[in-house]
Amino acid sequence: MRIAVTGSIATDHLMVFPGRFAEQLLAEQLERVSLSFLADRLDVRRGGVGANIAFGLGRLGLAPLLIGSAGVDFAEYGARLAANGVDTSEVRVSERLHTARFVCTTDDDQNQIATFYAGAMAEAARIDLAGVVRRHGAPAFVLVGADDPTAMLRHTATAHRLGVPVAADPSQQLARLTGEQARELVDGARWLFTNEYEAALLHERTGWTERELLGRIGTWITTRGEAGVSLRGADGVTLRVPAVPTDRIADPTGAGDAFRAGFLAGVAWGWPPEQAARLGCALATTALESVGTQEYEPTAPDLIARIDRTYGTHAARASEPRLVRVP
């Protein structure tokens, strides 16, 4: 089952601030913030939500098709993605711009302050999803991740027109979207991904109540950090899946993307949503234990063991026949 992943491709500059942002922010001065945080660590890694999710799917053996726009400096990055099972043949490489940059600082409470520079991502709207489908055939579904907003809207409309199921993942771009754009991106999605903050922001942007949103999508998956994830359908019933615990958090960046990769892999294998979410949580925790969004190395024995410890032997045995085939 082929999965197409659209979204940003970026280089991450990840820094660590040995303190708490909250202690530096003065409530009476929030309208005039001018702060500089002295970081004691810098890691430069490959990232971007589209590339991160495709990487996770590639490591699980799904051979995803990555669709996005990268810069003149993409050759080495693209080769590494290909080596990890990602089809990069539909990545558009700019002739003049560099790959997007994500600059993020994390404090001791795992809070983050980040800035994103679009770079070559600004050219993503030139990609024609219909042309991709003609060249590769229709995918089982397409994930529309955070990208140039015009590209996100175009990919969503094209997928619906072609009858390709959509997994909507607007994430960081919600803050830039108008209400009409937000409604266009999520309306009719088979799956909708948000974290808790984005869920609240989505209500504000769309003007839709929870019932109205659930009536327009298939399943709404909300990641909740240490509390795991929740899944809700049109019936309003909430299914909660606890997170896979760890005491070795190295960097939270990219854990949500790893969850999406694991969940979508389970969907592609025909697993029930709860089982797919368990794999997503196991992969997310694996990512948490390494610095960088594409540095983790999932293995079948490790994933099965994590599922066993968190969800029980029955859950592990249900996942094992497919996971043992992970390359």
C-alpha cells in the first residue's frame, strides 16, 4: 500500500537552554518581549514534517513517496532519505533557494520556542499532485502536512477531486491560516492530526464546534504528550491510548512526526486504530530518546518489547507478525 507524504523539508538547528522560559517572561511585559536565551548545546539535523514522517514510514518498510520542495543543497539530504527507504523522485529542487530552516530552542521543561524560514518551501505550490498521480498511480492515501499554505490547499483539493483519501495534518501552519483555509484543509479528511493546543486553535480558526468538526472528518487523532493520544470519531466516543514511557528523553522535536509515521503504517497494514496508535506511541518514544528528528533507529524487537511493556502481551503478539518484517 503506497503512502504519499506532502509537507516541509527542512534543516533543523536545535538548541538547549539550561533553564525555564517561564522564569524569564514577565506577565506585565508580554506585549514588549525582548529576550535572548544563552544555549549550551547546538545540533544541526535534517528535518521538516514531510521528510520526518516519510523517514519514519521508510524505516518501517512502507517506501513512502515524499512530495515537497527542497533547495539547491538537497543532494546529500535526499541521498540519506533514499537510503532509509523514502522515494524522493517527486521532490522539487529549487534552482536558487536553500532548503527551509527550522531554528528551535528547548528549555528544561521541554517547552520550545522556534522560528521557521520557508526558503525553497515557498515553491511547493508549483507541485502538481495530479501529475504525481499520473506518474506513480493513485496512492492509498495522502498525508497533507505543514507546508506552503497554498500548496497545502492545492494538494487537498486535488486529492479530494481524484478520490484519494486525505490525512490532514496542518500543525504549525494553523497560526497562518484564515478560517476559510482551515476549513478547506480539514473538511472531508479521513484522518485529522493535531496536538492539544492545535485542537483548540482549530476550533477558533474554523468556527466549528467539536461536534461539527467530527461530523466532517473520519477520525480525529490528538497527541497529548506524556498523556498519550486520543482518537475520536463522528459518534463522539473518545478512545485514549497511553504513551509509551521513557526516562531517557533527549529531544522532543519530531516525536509527533514519528507518531504519525507509526500510526499511518498501522493504517496501511489494515490495523484497527487503537493498534495503529500503539505503534505510533512506541515509535514516538523511540524518537524522543535521540537528538534530531531522523536519528532514531527502530527495530522490530525493540518496538515489540515497548508495546509489550506498555500495552500487554496480547497487544505485542497482535503487532509482531507485521513488525518482524520491518527492515
